[in-house]
Amino acid sequence: MDKQIHQIYHVARCGSTLMTSLLSTVYQAYSEPSWSASFLLGIDPYKNMESFYGSVVKFPSLTSCFETNFPGNKVFLYRPLAQHLCKIKSVDPLWIENRLRKTDYILKKYNHPAINWIPKDKLDRVTYVWLCSVFRMLDSSNVLWITTNSFLEDKKETLKLVCNHFNIPEVTDFSLCDVNVKKSGLNGKDIPVIDTFYQSKDIEYTFPSYGLIETKMALYDPDIQRRVEEIENLFPQLKDYLY
């Protein structure tokens, strides 16, 4: 048995479900199976993972805030902080509220030692999760870093890099690019993504370029500009990941 997992980590709302869906056309891939949220529940995930060896697994976004030691290579899909804050400010406030409860759990128990900073408001707490994810990935080995814009602008070339990194067959079917994977219920299932897709009766579609955000446009928001500049001053070593 191939005792490794091809792991996808991400910062949320960044195209990770789409990436996993495209990979599912050539390889067994799962998008946030139930056991993958074990860290957030205080449960040991390692005893539940054996049947997923040799597969691609996309983990829930907050999992990237934890120190993970699963065998296998990792992909980290992320938006630079300016773009990430712009995206998060556009989503349903209820989604943010639900996320903040889990964020507080991470703040209390899994604060990364490099982050000597106390969030002051909701968007600061969103920023904290982004920071924690980036620092954890910097601590990890065998990580392929990919920005959301790079992926959305050239899915074919990006997937070549990912497939090579995972040593799996190359993706040739890009028909799922038009699927709104977030609204089509492809996450949180314990069966491969492609099986979920074929069984679903509620597939929604969107434009293939949906999700692109320009840093210049994001920084037109003075609140975002102020927050990103604060983080740059506090963590100058992260400058290349902020804009």
C-alpha cells in the first residue's frame, strides 16, 4: 500500500475545491472528508486515515493552522493577504461568524510561536488565521506554493505542476472549470469528489475566471491597505506573501 496522502491545504475561498475536483478526473481525490476535521474537534486523525492512503485529500482550511505530519507531499493554495481580505469581506457574514468560533479555539490552544500579535476585531482574527496558515506551511517540508490567481489564470499549467509534485497522471479534462463547486455540494463527503459530482442533482455553473482578485483593486479599500501595512511592519519576512 502507498502509505502517503497527497495533501492540499489552503486559506479558504481560494479555489481549492475546484483544484481537487479537477484532480479527481485522473486520481482518487477527496474534498474535506469527515476525519480531516479531526484537529478542530480535538481528535487524533491518524487512526482514521489508512483507507485514504494513496489518495489526494483536500483538508479544511483551518487545518493549515495546525502542525501536520501526514506522510506525502503538500500543496498550499493561497491568496496574498490583500486579496484574501478582499475576498473574505465579500462573503456571507454568517460564514465568517462560524469560522471565528473555530479561530478562537486555535488562538487559545495552537498559537504559532512566531505570531506575537493579538487580534483586535473580526477581520484581525481572519488575518490571524491567514498568518498561522502561512507560518505553518513555511515550517513544513515538500510544499508546493500556488497563488489563487496563478491557478485561475492558467489552470492547465498549474495542474501540471501539482500533478508532477504528487507524481500522479496529468489532468486533461477541464470541463469541471465551469462548475460552481462551492454551491454544488462537493465538500465534506467521504466518497471521491468525482463520485459526488456524478451523483449530485444540483450542479451549478459559473464563469471559469470567477474568483480572480487584483491586489491593486483590493488596496483601494483603505481598511485593507491599513491592515496589510500593519502586518508588513510586524512581519517584514512575509512581505512577498502579502501583495
